[in-house]
Amino acid sequence: DSARALGFYRRGAALALEVNADDQAARIAVNAARALQRSGRPGSAADLLRAALAHPATEEAEREKARTWLAELGGTPAQVEDEALLEAALRRWLEES
């Protein structure tokens, strides 16, 4: 279920941020966003997806998912790369959880 998955994603995100594992943080952000979307939190989901798309460490497979899911939400990706967006978005999500 989405609530349980979000708990695992929260722990993973906190650890990825702690050890500066940007590629893992991006993967977690994309997949947590899907769980957030399914839990009725589209704003938080779109925030994480935009941030993952703006980060250069996000792998292409994750980018494809993020673009698809962001489009489902009616969102558009950031126009420029910005590494800081991913950490900021994850920290906002962790604080609101």
C-alpha cells in the first residue's frame, strides 16, 4: 500500500541525503512521488518529480518515469538543471511527513 511504501521511501530519502547519494536520492524521489500521487498528494508528487528531472544524477529510466508521471499531473519540468532542487524538495517532503 502507498502509506507503507512512503514510510520506506522516507527512510531511504533521509539516508540518501545523509550520505550524499544523489543518484539514489533521485530514484527515491521519483518513486516516492508516484506513491504520493496515488495517496492524493499531487502537489508534493509534482515537486519531487520536477526536482528529480532538474538533477543531473537522475538516470534516464527514472527521467522517463518522472516525465510521464509529471505529465499525468499536468506539470512541466524545470527548464534548467539545478542540483539544489532535489535536496530541497526531499527535505520539504520529509518535514511535512
